[in-house]
Amino acid sequence: MVAQPQPGEFAPTEHLSSEAVAAFADERLPTTARDRALKHLGQCPECMDALQVQRSARYALRHSGPIPMPGTLAERLAHIAEHTPHCDSSAGSAEIGQGRSPSGRSAWQRLKSRVFRR
């Protein structure tokens, strides 16, 4: 007879979700969830394989170095910004729901300032 899992434990046939595997690899799981995941990983080779794949991908991304920006990208982004209509600044807080931050800057303006920051 197979023992039923206790509350808060994984059943033997359950697997960690891809989100849980990623959070575990990034060390972002709360303590209780991390402990449950550790116990499950000790008994489930399939989830352990998924964790190894996630860790390998994480390592590759973190150590891939800077990604070069094509020379024409900055020019193309500036062209888009010049031809994008701006919202009426008198709209106030309604703009927050339309991509504007509380400072009044649109998402595009914030992105552009990050791209062109040197």
C-alpha cells in the first residue's frame, strides 16, 4: 500500500512546475517550499534533470557576456520615438494605466533613457 502524502508534501506522482524549478535554481523559493522541493528532488530524477537544465541555462546566460547592440538599433529607436504621439499631460493619474509612471514618463521614455544611457 502506497502511503498518502502528508499535507504540504508532494505526492510521488507529482512533479515540480517549471516555475518552481526556476525559482529553486534562482534561490527565490520561500523556506517551506524550498524544503518540500529539496525532499522531492531527492526522490525524483526527472525533476532533478529539469533543475540541472535550468541551472545550466542560468549559468550560460549569466556568463555569456554583453550582447552587442546593432549600430542601427539606436537610430531606429530614436525614429520611433520621434513619430510616437504623446499623451496629454493634463490627463493626470489616468496616464499611469496607459504606460506612464507616476513621474509622468511613458514606458517608451523610460526605455529610451536606459538604451541611450552611457
